[in-house]
Amino acid sequence: MPIINVYRVVDRKGNLIGEYMDKKVADIVDKRMDAQYDLADKMQELGLELTEQQCEALGGWMVEAREDIKDVLKGLKDIPDDEDAGASDKPELAAAS
């Protein structure tokens, strides 16, 4: 009788995300879920008026679209400090309303 290893990936609420025969695939899915939840937590820390489910969905989209997002952000540079640029204040990013 053969022994079959099955790797189960669950979300933070214990719901089954998937079952995988390959540990590498299960680890990839698990890391993607961790990234999705980390992003969702960061969005909730911002105080945006989004539900937990909306933050998780947006975090999931960000994980899926990471290459596109990376391309958009690639050319950005940090705003220099006051001393470096002689500016009086750093501009604040406006929150979407």
C-alpha cells in the first residue's frame, strides 16, 4: 500500500485553499497567501474605509499583478530630504475618496 503525501494550504481562518502533491507548489501558494494577507494588513493600518474582505481581495490582486505594479513603480525615485532639496515640506499623497 503506497503512502501519499498531500500538502494542504489553508487561509488564516482555517479554510482550505488547496491540496498539493508537490511541496514546492504548496510552499509557493503559501507564500503568495502570506503576501496577500500582509498587504491586506498594511491597507487596514492606513485607515482606509475598506472591509477586511476588500483589503484581502485587493491584496490578492496586487500579488497577481505584481509584475505590472513593479513596472509602474520602477522609475520612481524617493523625494529628497529637506536638507538635500531645500524644500520646505514633503508633499503628502492624497487618499482616494
